[in-house]
Amino acid sequence: MKLLYKDLGTVKYNQAYDLQEKYVEMVQNGSPDTLVLLEHPKVITLGINADVSNILMDTDDLIANGFEIMNIRRGGDVTYHGPGQLVAYTIFNIKKNHGGSIKIFVHALEQIIIDLLIEDYGIEANRDPINSGVFIGLSKIAAIGLSVHRGVTMHGFALNVNTDLSDFKTIAPCGLTTRDVTSMEAILGQSQNMVQIKKNVLNRFTQTFGFTSIET
């Protein structure tokens, strides 16, 4: 089974969204599962069930401080993306290739991050019994949000690598007021090599989903 892999560097959220929709249509029409890794400039996104009260800063102040605000079609509440955060967009045909269960697919994405953190970086990561994503104790290090269109997933996960954690003070991430956020940099005490992390993430996807070839 082939994986199409794209490393897009840093891309504005709306441009990446348009690319995702393009890839979704391609995968629906028979193209391989597609993994896109990138970073975004500062942006706050609201899922279809988002509570706007989870945005804690006035809109004008957010814009003045370089944030964009976007309403999007995915599960989940309010999230933040920004420099130093690795975003993985998974445009996968779960109906054809991965058993069709979104719950199992989310579990697999969580496991990819957990294995990456524990085995590659020595960070003890875990799931939360109630909330999706990956946690270090009570601190969230990765958020997951997906939508499914004709059996093909869109969106994916965001892993805090070298993220400026102060930017999260503008929101209650995913509506979680009893959890804080952390990053690999904060835990390990130094900035992490994003190029190497992308290689490690790609390897984890290959192992977890059994891809036998990678096309770029």
C-alpha cells in the first residue's frame, strides 16, 4: 500500500485548507492515502461545535497580535496553530484501507504520537479517558480533530514541538479549562529539530498503517 507524503513547510491556514480539499477529492477518486506535514502562522480555528466563549481575547486584539480566526468543518472545539507546532493532515481512505472506523483511526493517530514521544524522545505520554489527544500528565501536548467525507478523512493532529505556549492563553484549548498545554521543547529543555521530527513521524505512520512505499 502506497502513501503520498507532502512536506509543505509553513503555509497559511486557508491555503492549506484548499489543498486538503483537493487531496480529499483525489483520494476519493482512487489516489493513495496522503499525509501532509506543515506549520501554520498564528491562527485560531473553530470546529463545527465550537463554543466561541472559549476564545479568551477580543477579536480586534487577536488580529492586532497577528492571529487569524477561521471557522472550519471538523470535529472539536477551539484550537490554536502556530510556528513551532507540527501539523499533520491525514487524508486517508479509512473506508477502503483502514476498516472504516473513525474511533479506531483516532486511536491509531494517538498511538503514533505516544510511540514517537516515548520511544524517540523519552517523554512519558498518555491518553485522557475523556478527551481526545495526547497528554503529558494533565498537560495536553497534541490535539486531534477530524472530519470524514465519503469515507476519506480530513484534518488530523497538531503536536506542540517548539510552540510558543503563551499563545495558548488566548483560548481554552478544545474547551478544556482544567488542563494546560505543554510542548516537547518545554519538557526537554531545548528547541527540537523539526526536520528530524518529521522524519520520525513519517516512519511512525509507515509502521502503524503498513505502508510499503512512499511517494513524494
